[in-house]
Amino acid sequence: MSEKHEEPEVEAEEVLEQANPVAVALALGRKRRAPKADTGADPKVDAFLDEQTRLLRLQSEHLHEQRDLQLAHLRVRRWKDRLSISLQGLTVLVGVLVLGVVAALAVDAANYRGLEVEAFYTPPGFAASGMDGRTLAARVTDRLSDMDAHSESFRARASYETNWNGDIKIEVPETGVSIGEFRHYLREWLGHPTRITGEASRVTQGISLTVRADNAPGFVISGPEADVDKLVQQAAEKLFGATQPYQYSKWLEHQGRTDEALAVARDLAVNGSRQEQAWAWAQVSNLLGLRGDFAGAVAGAKRALEYDPHLVIGWANLAFNEAALGHEDDALTHMIIGQSHLEHASPREIEPRSRRLTLPYNAAMLYSMAGGWRDAAAKWNEVAGLPDFQSSESGARMFYADALARDHDASASRAARLALSHPDVDASVDFFDDFRENEKDAAPEYFEAAEVGDWNAALDIETRAIATSLTQGPLGLNIRERFLLPRLAYAQARLGDFAAANATIAQTPSDCDLCLRTRARIAGLERNWATADALFAQAVGRAPSIPTALVDWAQVLLARGDAADAARKAQFATLASSHNPDANEIWGEALLAQHDASAAAGKLAAASKDAPRWGRNHLMWAHALLQTGDRAGARLQLLSARGMDLSPGDRSQVEQMLMTAR
């Protein structure tokens, strides 16, 4: 902007300087003579002075008008200057915005991983039959989009080495200069799109379809023209497997084609990048678990962690498959590590919806391992209320019923179980399907029967479950040996058939924690105390972080009259899990046997916090309160127990004590 010098304003003094000097002199002379006597007026002088006065007045008025015009001119020029500055600022702003848009497009292009499908080449005759190149490309694109949408995984898409981000489209050439064409140019230059091309031709047997990804060798699929849909599906699968091998393995898994999925995962585990190898081994682990090869699944998870020690799914697979083998302490340790990694996992590693569900799922598993069944039930209920992810809802509802039963609330468990689509949980094929998906044991019917002392019903339930397991191949064999047979053997022992119980438990593997504890419990029921102590000591040594063996040992010690040692074992169990109601209950019974009724009442009250619907616990609490002299409190507990699940013997005690506690 050019600058101009402003003209100075004319002040009043300047007007005087421009007046006629003669008129000024006459006026001043007359002023000096004014005090003296008037010497007479000169008409000509007066007229001259009047004229000069009039001229000065006119000049003053003109100067005021000129001053107003100059001020107005300055105001206009000031607004013009402001407008000029604003236009310059707007020009700069537009430039910055343009640069910002270009930068944003460049960043978008650099991160672009989409899939672009060009119209296939077809001979002229194809168009007449409705199969021109664009139609064939559209069909392949539709199949690829469908496969991409149905390959859901725990893994976030951003972690894939070749990630389409769900962006799959047919490439349509644009003409002229446009934002779309400029964006396409940037993506081609800076991005990493996967380009699909292909051609079709008629051959003797019908149609030959060739498809390729980028510059890789093409896949040739041939068949009758009537089977064009099958040919398109085969072409899409070839392309999906070549460009998205991990997702292709997940898609095959969800289609029930486990062997094919495993072959794809194994190939990626050998030939992929280090990042892809870690995920591929995790998928190998997952697929082996689905087949019932839990030892192989454990080995696969360990290989995944060799490539990436922070891989959440590696730790989860390791924990779940160790649990499926009955290796409880190892499962707990790995689950704790995995949960810690999951809490700090990046959204680029774990799919957010899956992470939201897996956090309470893993927490439920941790509570279950520690015997905190009430907390586990709450977490399973939380999982069941979240959007379904790979059959999570049905599994969570089944585990919810199981946790309620193990928390000594058979009635609530039964109600939850009967609401399921397969209420005969323990013996149904659906249970084995849920175990296959979750590597998690559940037996609500068995524990409902055990809670009310109906061991004949428990025996029948396990007998039917074992019959179903015989139809389930390797998966059924693992579940039968490590979960079903131990429960069957214990039911046989509770019914007094020790020969059958020992024969049944002998069929179980030696590395199974439940199997080892069951051997010890059977020995205790047989009153073979030395064998029971030796087996329990071995069980505690195998799983020192799990309180269950200590609780079971305390029960056997109490049965043989060693209340002091029973109390010590129960106390150690509470150190392993402060929310295990069984540990506090047996501790309370042991203290009661030592005539420390006040302390016993405290432990039984603690057990009630974690198992509020446990009828026997309220019965024993009433015993303790009666010994302290609190008859009113004892009656309150007995009335509570009367409305809960009880064995026939315990229910008889409740009724007798109510009569004496009035």
C-alpha cells in the first residue's frame, strides 16, 4: 500500500496571517486610540474594515467546510486501509486453509491402505450375457466386502500389516481436474493401496476367470458358466487369502473350516513378518484349542509370546488353555499378566469393542479361579449385558448360572439356567460348544444337586455328560478326563461306592489339579487320612495360589477331629483369596469345634457377605450365636436358612433348632 503525506489543517491563527495588513494596522491603531477622546470616525476606513471583517468571516467559514471535507476524506481513507489489510489477511487465511487441506489429503493418502478393484477385462460377447467386466468386478468386490465384514477378531484392524480399513471399492476413472482426482493421485503416489485386476474368457469347460493382487501372479479359476457365482466366490477367497491372510484364517474359522484356517495360520506363522508371526501363532493356538488339542494350543501361545512378549491374546490363550488342562495355578498367573497387558493395550492392537468385553470377562475368570464366586457372577452378568462378540453372551449366561451354583445359591442358578436356550447345560452338546469357544468348565446342574445333597442326581448328570462327551472327539476326551470323571468319582464316593470312585478317578491324568484334589477328597471320605494328607500336600504344592486345595483339606481335617489344623488351613486359604466364602465358612466351623463361638460367628458372618444365600452357613452361624447366648440372633439366622437351599439333614437341624430357639 503506497503512503501519502496528509495536508496540515488550517488553524485560526493562520486566518489572521492571511488578512490584509493595512486593515489590521488600521484596526490596531483605532484600538490604541480608543481610551482617548473620540477624534471622529472615518467612513471610508470603517467601510474598509467592515469589508475586511466580512471577508475574514467568509474565509473562516470556507476553512471550516474544507476541514470537514478533509476529515471525511481521512475517514474514508482509513476504512480503505482497513479493508485492504482485511483482504490481505483473508488471502493469507485462504492460502493457509488450502495448504491445510492439501496436507490433510497427503496424510490421508500416506495412511491409505484401501482395496481398489478395476473393471475386469472381458471379451465383447460377455456383455451380451450380462457379465461385462464391471459386473464381474462388482461381484468379486461384494464377496470381498462380505468376507472382510465377517472376519471379526480380537485384533484391531490397525495392527494388520496390510489393512484395508474396510475401504473396498471399484475404481472408476475420473476426467478433468477435481478434488477426487487429486486425492486419487495422492493415494497412488503416497499411499499403499491393494489393486485387484482380472480378466475372464470362454474356454472349453465354460469360463476361465483370472484374478491378481497388485503385480503378483494371478489365480486362475475355471468351471461351467452356470457356476459363475461359485467361481467368483473362489476368486474372492484366493484374493482375500493372498492379501489378508490373518483375516482369511479368522473368516475360515467362523465358517467352521478349522483345518483350512489352521493351514493358513501356520503358513503365516512361518512366512509372515515378525509382527504377523506373533499374531499367527496366537491364531494357531486358538484353532488348536477349538479342536481340543489344548497342549498344542499352550505351545502355540508360548510361540506367539516369543515373538511379542506383550501380546495380550498370547497371554489370554495361554491362560485359557492351561485352565482347560486343569493347570489352575499356571492359568491364574498367565491371566493376571494378560489382564495387566490388556488394561494398558493400545487401541491399535486390540479392537475397542473386544477390549470392552474382555476386561470383565477376564476379571470373571480371575474371580472364579480364586473361588470368589459372587464377584465372578457379577462379572459374568456384566459380560452378558454387553453386545455379543463371538458368542460371548450365551457363554456368559451359562457361566453366570455356574457361578451362582458354586456360590451355594442353587435356586438362583436353576432360574438362570432354565432361562437358557439349552437349560440341560451339563450334558448338552451346547456345553461342549461353549467350552470349545471359551476353554471354561461349567457344571451348574451338578453343583445345584450337590448343594442340596442329592448325590444320586449329581451322579446321573455326570453320567449323561460323559455319554455326550464320547461324541465330541478330542475335545470330549479332554473334558471327560479332566472335569467329568473327577465329578463322577466324587459323587460315587459320597454315595459310599468307593470301589467305583477309585476306578473312575484312576482314569484321570496326573497333571490335572481337580483330579488330584478329588483323589485326596475320596481318600478323606474313606478315612484314609495319611493318603489324603499326602495328596492334599501335593495339590497345594502344585497350585499354591489357588485356595481350593486348602479348603478341601480343612474339611477333611475337621471330619477327622483335627479342628486346630483345619482352622490353620482355612486361614491360609483366606490369605490366597479373601472373598472365598468356603474358606471362611470352614474356618468358622473349625473355631466352633474349638468352642470359640464368638470368633466362629465372625468368620461365618464374613462368609455370608460373599455367599448370602448359603443355607448351611446360616445354620452354622445360628449354632455359633446360640453358644454366645444370642438366641434372637440365632433365630434370625435360622429363619433365613429355612428359605434357602439345604440338604435334608441340614433342613431337619434348622427346624429342630427353631423349636428350641423360641
